[in-house]
Amino acid sequence: MRTALVIGTGLIGTSAALALSQRGVVVHLTDHDPEQARTAAALGAGTDEAPGGPVDLAIVAAPPAHVAATLADAMRRGVARGYLDVASVKGGPRRELEALGLDLSAYIGSHPMSGREKSGPLAATGDLFEGRPWVLTPTRDTDTEVLNLALELVSHCRAVPVVMDADAHDRAVALVSHMPHLVSSMVAARLENAEEAAVRLCGQGIRDVTRIAASDPRMWIDILSANPGPVADLLADVSADLDETVQALRALQSSDEAKRRVGARGIEDVLRRGNAGQVRVPGKHGAAPLTYETVAVLIDDQPGQLARIFADAGAAGVNIEDVRIEHATGQQAGLVQLMVDPKAAPVLSTALRERGWALRQ
């Protein structure tokens, strides 16, 4: 691939353009808002000048509701040899294109499984997709050349290609992305009118659960409008679990010992099923999840503290597999949780203590 046209210079389009430009591809940028395309160009994502002729690949990064129309316009104008979209739903846009009677041999649907809570070109990074799955949904009509162009794009973005059926993809993202976003928003909504004293008790758990609720509602209305059925089906299942859990908790309030036992079994059941589901979430680099041991270090909220900890861990020959930071309420201090191989935990703990760090048991 030597040339590309990115149509839509939001977070995903600009991030893909940055990755391609960094690999030497000549990228042309366009957007319904010319100022946004100019911003992306100023960031080094390419040029907002129109290409002189057909490019190798046109990448449509429009909201799901506008993908089919944008693709149809680009295909009728013959702006590229191959066409690809990056919308978070795949079945609907393809059916819309088929209904328009277009030849879809030059088209392939795709969805990079990466993003941020922020939107727009200023939130884009050239490494946004690195190591992340990038779904491709070819059909028997898809030209081999177009599939190869899509694979080249994924390679330039350093993502991991995953080939799926379009409708299977939509059911999958409903489960792992769309439904969890709504649940996160519902939990976060409980905080809106909560007492300040309660909100001040928020710890890492509530931050983890509500993090994605910070995303742009307008963007998510577009996404959910394109995939409402599978998401509604999953929420119905969650609703049934909630009803059973509420009943179990009410039973725990009873003065009847037998009812309390029934309630405890109900709570244990949902917690154990949660355990069983959580262990299926892929671990580091998409591999099977591993069990790490946590070394908790108390730090002051001052510049250079994290760098010192990582340097001391490196000097001890210990690889930090993951890290979390929990900030103390009302204090300029925090707790850094270092996840390491269980065999390395004693080595790291000893090394950090010797270097003057305070560890929490």
C-alpha cells in the first residue's frame, strides 16, 4: 500500500492515518468538518489535499449510521482500489450496501477493537491499535487484493487480525463492549445524586467499573442504534440475574434461618458464575490469563516516584506485569500495586525495602 484516503478524522480515523503515515504511506484526509481534517493533518496524520487519482485503500471512519452512505458515495466516485470501514457494527452497513445494489467485491468490513474515552483527532495516537485485535469480515465476494490491503493496514497499525462473520462480530461486541458500557453507565448514574460523603469513599473498584462511562454519549447513541437487538437480549439476561440477586439479598434480611440460607446460596451462585466468567477474559498479549502476586508500595504524590520504583524493580531483575495506582482521599499520597510473577514477589519486596520503600502487607 502506497496511498490511502481516510474519510472521517475522529479518534479512530486519525489514529489509523498517523500509523500509516509513520510507515511511509501517503495519506489523504477528508471530513465533513474541514477544520477537523486540518487538525489531523497538522498532527502529522497526512494531508488534507484531495488525491490526484484513485488511492490504494479508502478507510471510512464515519459513525455507524453514516457508514453505508459514505462508502456508497466513495465507491461510485471510484476514489480507491479497495474500500474498508472501521465501524463498531458490521452486519447492518453491509446489508445497506447490498440493498443499494453496489458491487461489494472491492469492500471489506473491519473493526479495530481499541479506543479511548476521549474523541476527536486531538485524542488520536499512532499506537492506539498496537497489540489489539482488528476484526475483518470478508465474504466470498471480497477480492483477494482487497483482503490483502486490509491485512496490510492491520500490519502497519501493529494490530492482530481476526477474521469473523459480520453478524457473529455484532453479537460478540454486544457482549464484550456495548452491553458493559451501558451497565457501567447505569452504575455511574447512581453516583449523580449521591451524598458527597458517600462519593468521597470511592476507591479503585468503583473507578474500574465506571471508567468507560466517561465516553461521549452522542457517539454511543450512534453505536447502540446500529446494534440494539443483541444488546437488548444481553441486558434482558442481566436483568434476570439482577432480579434473582435482589430476591437473594431480601432473603438474607429475613429472620428465618432457612430463608437466609437460600439467599446466601443465591448470592454465592452469582459470585461464582462471575468468577468463572472473569477467568475467561484474555490476559497479557491476549494469552491465557495468569495469576500474579501484588506488591503494594506506599508513595508520596511527587514527581519521579513511579520512575524510581520501576528503576528499582528493574535493578532487582523483576518484570512488572501490570500496575495500578490508588490515590488516598484528601492526601498527597497513594498506593502503587505492582503485579508480578509469584516467584518474583519476594525478590521485589526485599529489594524495595532495602531501597527505603514502605510496603503494605
